[in-house]
Amino acid sequence: MTEETPAQRLRLDLEMSEFGVQMYRTRMRRMYPKASAADIDAKVASWLLSRSGTADAVGQPTARFA
């Protein structure tokens, strides 16, 4: 097993994050089939901003990486 460079790990993290956003967007389309693209975008943006660790998030950020 080869060890990944920090750049490779960062790229993988970003790809996984984008995949998660795409999954959530797909879920919103299935839950709200009549919603416009703007409505879905708003739901995704709201979800991203409500996650722990964001500036306006509800809840406590993790101390795991501190």
C-alpha cells in the first residue's frame, strides 16, 4: 500500500465532499419533484450552512481536529 501525499488526501476529501452534496441534491429532487432548480439550490445551501462546524451552525463544532 502506497502512502498518499497531503495533496492527494485533500483532493480525495474534496471529491468526497462534492459527492455528498450531489447525493443530498438528488435526495431533495426526489423528495420535492415539483421544486424548481432554484428551490433545490436553496435547500442544498441551507443544509450546507446548518452543518456543524460552519459559522452559523447549530450545535458544537467537533474538537476532534483541534
